Amino acid sequence: IGNWISMVRFFAKHAGDDDPRMNIRGSCIDPDADIRTASIIDSVVMKNAVVHDDVVVARSVVCEGTVIPRGTRVIDSIVGGASVNHLPGSSREAR
């Protein structure tokens, strides 16, 4: 999956979009969400969510007010509130 994520990041970065955030088409991101330089792939990010730098969110829902720490991988998940504090593994990868 690491190569796939790298490829998605490469194409997102070189797509000609002036937005520095690495949004991928197919996602629904609330205008009040702060997604910094995260990669958001086929996901929903709700109001007031904060998705820090170097985060990958794929096929997931980030609920209102949730903060996703830098470097986290959220894959095939619904995260919000207390659940983000329990992301499994030292690599902070959620499945």
C-alpha cells in the first residue's frame, strides 16, 4: 500500500491544482475543515475537523471536530471524538 500512497501523492501534487492541500477527487470536504497538506482519498471530512500534515485518509469518514495527528493513516474507518485517541499500532494506522 505504501507504493500506492506514494503514487497518489505524486499525481495529486502534479495535477496542476493551485490548492496546496492534496485533495483527491471523490471526497467531500466541509469548507470549515482544516486539512492542511493531507491526502484525502474517496472520503468525507466533516465540519471543524483538523487533519494534520502528512496524513492519509482513504475511504473513510472523519467526524465533526475530530483532530487527526500528523503522520496518521486512516483507512476504511469512521473516526471521531474518542476513537482518534485509540488508533491502533505505533505507526498510528487505523483500519
